[in-house]
Amino acid sequence: MPALNRVQLIGNLGKDPETRQTTTGKKVTSFSIAVNRRWHAEDGQPKEATDWFNVDAWGRLGEICQKYLSKGRLVFVEGRLQTNRYEQDGETRYFTRVVAGQMQILDHKVGEPELEPETVDFEAPVMD
């Protein structure tokens, strides 16, 4: 049976990216993206909400994100959802992240060269 796990987001970075190494020595760059939604309520009043997504970019894509992204930048990210779990106080907790496979900067800073979209294999390592 066919399966699909793909997510596409356009939003603004909530903070500067942070790069760290896993226990196996692999580098991963993490950042959050705020995606705004707008709609009209039944009474016709405009409403707005923000959804936050945590993103991990591995390898070369992570290096590019660390170098060129900063808080507030508008970006397109495509990747897959990955849900992990952990135990805390005897309770199982779950969290879902976006594992980026492609990133494109949608705004442009003065004096900054434009980048070609960077694509990597969707088979990123599982977080340690």
C-alpha cells in the first residue's frame, strides 16, 4: 500500500538556528517556524492564530540553515514529520518535529546573494 509523509511550510523563524552534535557525532541544526492562519468567524470578524513548528535540518542543509537563516526570516521548508517519545516521571510523552529535506529563503536581505534551493535526502538519521 502506498504511503506519504510530507509537509510544506511557509513561515518566519522564531529564533536564530542552533546547531549541535548528536552522541554519534552527526550535526543537526534546529529552528522554529511560525505559520500564521487567518479566517473569518461566523460573525464575520477576522481571526488570526499562529502555529509553531520545530524543524531539524541535517548535514549540508543544516550548515546552510545555520549560515543564512536568522530570526524573522521568511522561509519555505519541505520535509517529513517525525514523532519521537520519551519517558518523564513514569509518563510517556510524544513530540513531533519536521525533518527538513529542502529549504528556500523567500525574503532577501540587502547585499546578500540569492541562493538556489538546497535539497537533501529525506532519510535523515533518527535523533539520538
